[in-house]
Amino acid sequence: MAPRSLSLAERKIIQRHTDRLLGALVQEGLLNHLTYQALKDITEDLEFTHDWVALVFRTAGEPINKMRNILSERSAVIDQNMMAIYLSHIKEPSDCIGTIKVSRACQEIRAAYLANDKERCLTCIRELERELLYVKPRLQELMTFERDISAAGGRI
């Protein structure tokens, strides 16, 4: 069965919810709206953008675990090259979607491993995980509204 088309009033309500949520994400410092919009503009495919965002969150766990493994080694010196590689697997994609606090948490991890401070690294990794867990459902909600608007024939 084909999805029911939305009335103009329903589309306006969804658009207001989307605008309000996007405004809250920007206000809280969670999302750089211009970066997120640029990603949508470049790909010209909303589903591709949403898949990219989902991939960022789905794949973040592995590099986080690998960084923890590096920090659990008995060596007095942190393997900065490996930390940089694993951290880039999170930071670069999160920069592309505009997740500000995730990017900042990554910068803090980098500063900690460059200072060879394992405890601070672990603290920063926990903060990174908190930020990922906090922003993920909000972006998922935003993407749901965007899909609804797009399916109703509206522009995002």
C-alpha cells in the first residue's frame, strides 16, 4: 500500500518540528548546521547522507576499543601513531557531519595522548562515548523528520 500523502498543515507541523530540533542541536553546540547542510548539498541524496551519519555512529565502537587496548598496554609510552589512526576513524567522519562536541572530544583525546597521559586519555574516551550516545538519537530524530518532509514532497 502506498504511503498516505500529508496535508499542507501536516507538512508545516513536521517542518516546524524539524526546525525546532535543528535549532536545539545548534544551540546546544552539538551540530554545525552549515556542515550538515553542506553534506546534504554535496551528496544531493538524503538517504546517502542519512546512511553516512548512521555509519559514523555504527563504526565508532571499534576504534574506541582499539584505543583502549593501546592504553592498556604496559608500555610507559602511548603509541601515538596508532592512537592517531584510530582516532581519525571517528574524528574525520564526525567532522563531515558537523558533530561539534564529538569533534572536540576527539581533540581532547589527541591532546591527552600527545601528553602521554593514559588516565586523561581514558577519561576523554569516556567523554567521547557520552557525546556519541547523546547526539545519536537527536540526529536520528532529525533524520526521521527530514525523511517525512522529503516523502511528502517538501524541501529540506
